[in-house]
Amino acid sequence: EQLADHFGFEFCTVMGSFLTHVFHYIHLLPIFLVSFLGSIILFPIPSSPDGFKRLFVSAGHMQMMTDVILPLGMSFMHKVSLFRMVECGGRLFIDITHDMKTVYGKKMIHQKMAAMDPLIHRAIEQVMADKEYLASIPKGAGSFSSFGLSHWIPMLRQGIRLYRRNNPEDIDQYVERMEASVRELRQTLERLSGSEVLDAIEQDQSRLMDVIYDSTGFGAVLATQYAIGQIDRLGKQLTGESNLSNRLSKSVEHNVSSEMGLALSEVSDLIRDYPEVQSYLEESGAEFTFFGLKGVPGGEVVAQALEDFLQRYGMRATGEIDITKTRFRENPAELIPTILSNIRSLPVGHAQATFQQGVSETQKIIEDILYQAKQKLGRKKAKKLEKNITFFRHYLGTREYPKYFWICRYDVYKQALMREAKELVKQGVLDQAEDIYYLTFEELRHMMATQQRNQSLIEERKAAYSGYAHLTPPRVIFSDGEVPEIDYARQIPTGALAGLGVSSGMVEGRARVIKSIEDAVIAPGDILVTSFTDPSWTPVFVSLAGLVTEIGGMMTHGAVITREYGLPAVVGVVGATQRIKDGDLIRINGDEGYVEIL
């Protein structure tokens, strides 16, 4: 209480025995919590609007991005979210208090949370077991209720249509329609300036929601989930195998993230023919420029190939759901470590050969399964299984498209915003263009209208977010600061680190603990250990032997891509990047879901 009074904190709980360990963080936060539940948790407390003890879930864990989101990024995230979210510690949290009492809310918790992050699901289950707390929750609309039947029905209708047709041309038409929409947006914003740009972006936000939740894009995802259920059900009858669909996930069509990995491998293979280009990339590092590249023999050819790659994938970024994150287009140097690793470690054509090998191996598995199905289940069920497998192989990769086109639109927004920000720098309104990241969208609009900035606010937020960046957000937290204690509650070898096995197999290798893709120097046989992966990490998977992440679930990015590449993977390993040291020899068990440090 004395600390709270002295520093002006709204709430401050310090356990005396840990004071010396946390005191140096005090200047970072206006509100902070230290809780002991097997570990120290230092994080601001989400506020309750009515004083009731509310339960919040980390939106970052659900989106595979637990880094801070800057204020401008927060503004855009609020626009695309279907849920009520609060800002806390530079992160977003979803209030699911009322969802725990509604039939629809509980269904969404059981179905969606378990697939996204099993530890979040277990924590909510633990809270829901407290009948006294549940009974005390006042009446109110849940966060999930905003995504009701009016949203689901068009998706389900289109999903049924896609499933019946089972025609890959439907995907091509969807992609062409989305790409045309992005081109139209770019052309519109290029014609505008000043406040008109912000008006157009705000107007397009409603269209962005239609892009993300497009009935064809999401209908394909729903239909694929149905096909997975049918494959796994019939596979269980046939072989006793619980998740047959996982074995059929290698080298699927229409996966824009995997295609990015293949495309960057082709750039890497091209560079092999130009040793001067390779030398330039090794020496330039973070100082890479296209001007410098074009100045060496072969540089013009490689520059064209790299520019073509960035034309299609340059909008990608680590933590890309935050519009303020640096895109590949803005800093191509982030790709250089992956390119050089491919050249040094992999033979020419390795990625393409591996992809084709995956196609061949999966086709053989399918032929064997269908033969068994005809013998054991009869021709009718075998035909049904074949239809579901064919649809699954055609459409599994389409789950990457909704986010891809979301990020495409974000990139167009950002290019327009940065053009205006640079103009404000020329006019002396801003010190640097990136200062707009520390303003909300409405604050940016006000600054452009008045031509006056609040520099003290910008500096204050820079200091605050610098502090937030050092904090680890909890998966689940109450508004009074309580953090439910959660674990996997199962037996694993002594000393092993528990997680969720999402891609089968066992492998031993050197741990490469990497926080950012620009540090991703990978050799064959290495196991990537990181906080999370998103589509921007996909080019790295070409060289990996396995994957360990701190967050994730069965249907998150790392899980899906490792199954497609046939790599063992364990996700949701709490504290993996601290407990595993770079260079450690580790063994991961993707079947049982644990990691051993050898």
C-alpha cells in the first residue's frame, strides 16, 4: 500500500520475499502484479468495468503472437475483433466471464479453445468447476455471442456447396476475387492524401471483416473440418488410428504459407550460381540494400527474383497482426539468414524435392488405406472415405488464405499511412514517421487535422511499451490479479518438459533457441525452439528436424505446417525458451507431447 501510494499505482501487491527480485521493474508499469503460483508472474491487471471479478483470456495466445501490440496496432485489432477486448500491458485480453454461463459460449470454449491452446482450455475448465463463482456471475452478453448464427449460416451454406462440388477451381476463383479487392484498395489509397486516407481506411475496415470472414474462405475451413472428422472416424474403424488425417497432411495444395517457403528456396538456389552475390549477402547483413545487391555480378538477376518474391510475400512479418510490425518488404535483410542457411545446408532443389516426396508418400498411404477400406468396410464406405480424403487434400491449405488476405490489406493500409507520416515529418509535425505507431487511429486523425502533435504522450508511451516488452502475459487472468495454476496433468519422463504433441514422431537434435526470424541460422538436424510461429516463419521449416514452441494448439500455424512437412512438433511448452538453452541436445516426442534435455 505504501508503494502504491508513493508511486501512484492503482493497485500493487508485492510478496515481501520476492521484493528484491522485482523491485527494478517498478518504474516500468502504472499497475503491476506479483503472484506466486509455482512461479513469479509480473503483469498489469485487466480492469473490470463493474468491479465484478471477471475472467480474461490472452488474445495473443489465441493469435500466436504474445509480443506487445503498439497503440496504432491496438486500434486496428479492435476493428477486426468480434469479441470485447481490453488493453493491458501492451496486450489484448478477451472477457469471457459471461460465456462460461451460456450454452453457446461453453460450446465455443470447449471446441475452439481446446484446439487453439489446451492450457487455456484447462484453466477455463478449472474456473468453471467452481460452481459458487459461476452462480455469482451476473447476467450479460458473452464475447462469443457476437459471432452467432447470422455469421455461421452463410459459411455453412457455402461450405456444403464446396464440399459437394469438390472442385479446386472454386479456390482459384476465391483467390482471384480477393486479390482483385486488394488491388482496388491500393489504387484507391494511392489517389488520396491527408485525412482522406484515414477516412478511406476506416471505411474499408468493414470490408476487411468481410475478407477475414468471407463465406467461401471460412466455408472451406468448416468443410475441411467436417472432412477431417469423417476421415478420422472411418480411419479409427479401419486401423484403430485416432488421427489418420494427420498422416495425410503432407504437401497439400493451395497453402500460401508453404508456397512462400518453396519460393524463397528457389531464390536461394538461384543465388548459388552467383558467388559474388552470396558474398555480398554474408557481408552486408542488416545493411543490405537492393542498390548494393545490384552492384555485384549477378546482382540484377537476383534482385529481380527477390523483388518478385516480395511482391507476393513482402507483407509478411513476425507478429504480423500488429500493423506496426516491420514487413519483409520494409526490411528484406530479415530473410538473409534463412537464404544463406538454405545455401549452406541444403542441396539444390531440396525444398521442391521434399514437397514432391511428400506428395508421393501420401499418395501411397492413401492407396493402401482405400484398398483396406474396400476389403474391410465395403465399397460404399470406401467411396465416402475417398471423397473426404480428396476434398481434404484439395482444401486443407485454404485455411491460410483468410489471414493472408487480412495481412495483404494491412500492408496496403500501412504503406498509405507511412506515406502520410513521412509527409508530416517533412512539414515538421513529427520527428520521425514511426511515431505514429504510438498513437491510436483517432489520435492520428486528430493530429493530421490540427497539424499538432502531443510529443509528451508519444514519449510516455514509448517508455511504457519498452517496459511492457519485457513482460510475459499470462494465458488467463482474473480482474483481481489471480492467475489460475495450470498444467497438463499427465505422466511424462522425470525432468521432461510437458507440452502438446501436434505432429507425430520422435527426433533428437541441437536446439536453436531463436526469438526472431532474422536470427534464424539453421543447420540440418536442428530443432527450432521459439515462443511462437506465424506464417512469416514458414521458410525456416524447410531446414528443420523438429519444432518446440511455448504457445499453440492442434490447429495453430506451427502444428499445421509441421504436419505438412512431416516434422515432429511439441507446442505449448511453458517457458521453453528459458528452460532450453541454445545448443542443448534435446529429444522431442511428438506422439506423447514432451521434450527432454539430453
